[in-house]
Amino acid sequence: MSFLPTQRVLVIMPAWNEEEAVGATVAEVLATDAAYDVLVVNDGSTDATAAVSEKAGATVLNLPFNLGVGGAMRAGFKYARRFGYTRVIQVDADGQHDPRNIAEVLAGLEHADICIGARFADRGDYTVSGPRKWAMLVLARVISKVAKTKLTDVTSGFRAGNERAISQYLDHYPAEYLGDTIDSLVVALRSGCTVIQVPVEMRPRQGGTPSHNPMKAAIYLGRSVFALLFAFTRKRSVIPATQLPIALATGE
């Protein structure tokens, strides 16, 4: 049995202990466009994330233990390939990504293989400061040179990919800290994928606890530089410009 390409969009939502927000986020995404299918990758949660997500209408992929965003997204890309999706987009389970912006980010795939929903592109009032801001500025400047286009928010997780991007991610999508944003983006660029960004607005978390504090911000600076350097040591993938149909046997 095989699965043929579909015109539907897979919204991949990695979630770890997000029972407070994930239900409303799933429902809002599904209400935004009938063509969106939501896959919640339950990343080893110890709360009711899976049950809440399923009740809200999402398909739930349960991981046996916490793998981090990188591992959760890799599982999501495998699901996308298995079931024939040619367009995917990552959306945070905490409600910070506005579902009304999904169409705008997806529209960027008409011009590139990967489109980033950028928080620092003259739209909205999202700001960062201190070491975290310095790290983001340095990362954006370096990766913009690799991409040969101006990127202002290379650590944004609000990003979409086409069939070519999915193929590259399946070949290489790291699970390390910041690997899901910096590392994956650099390797995709060096493998021939094209990247653009579109401005989006961020919203406050709809529930749960923010993951950043002053100590973590300082650690972020060091880890981000390390992640960038490490990304340039990764092997490149050979991804042809034109992909074959992605129908796969269930036994893959």
C-alpha cells in the first residue's frame, strides 16, 4: 500500500507538557483553514497533552520519551513523507504563533524551499534583549551571507517547508539544542535549499511556563555560537531541484 502526494498541509506541533495551551491552539489552527491537518508530536509529556490534543481534533504521535524539538520534528517529517504531504509548517503548541499567519508563511514556498515566519521584520512588537539579542543578531548576519538574502530571525521555529525541504530534513535534522533552527537551516542552505522570510507577529504564551530566564539567556549565547560552528561541519545532503513523487510503502 502506498500514499500519493496530497495538496493538504501538515501542521506539525511539537508538544512537551503543554496541556494548558495545546487544545486551544489545535482548535484555532483547524478553524483557520479546512486544508490544514494538525499533527501533535507528544514529546514524552507527563501530563494530559496527548488526550487534550486528540480531543481538540489533532492526530497525535506519541514519542516514548522526551527527545526535544529536533527529535519531535524529525518524527513529524517522517509522518509527512509517509502520508504524502508536500508542504509542512511548524507551529508552537503554546499559542505564540498566530494561526492567521500560517497562510502567509506557506505562501513563501512559492519562491523558496523554506520560509521563515520572522519576528524581527518590522511587524509586531516582539523584542529580546541582552545576550539573547546579541546572539540572534550575530546568527542572522552570518546565516544571511550563506543564504544570500537578508534574514533577521534565523532561530524562529515558525517555518514552512516544501517537498524538497522535507527530503533534506529527513536526511539531516539534528536533535541537539538549537539544532532544529540554526543547524538545520545552515545544512539545508549548504545542501542547495533556498530560504526566505516573511514578517509575522508573536503572541504571549497561552499557558505553561516560559523557557527563558536571565541565566538561560547567557547560556543561549554560548550554545548558539557553538551550534553555528558545529553546523558548518555537518555533511551536505544532495537534494535534486526536482523531486520524484513521494509516495512510499508503509513498510519504509
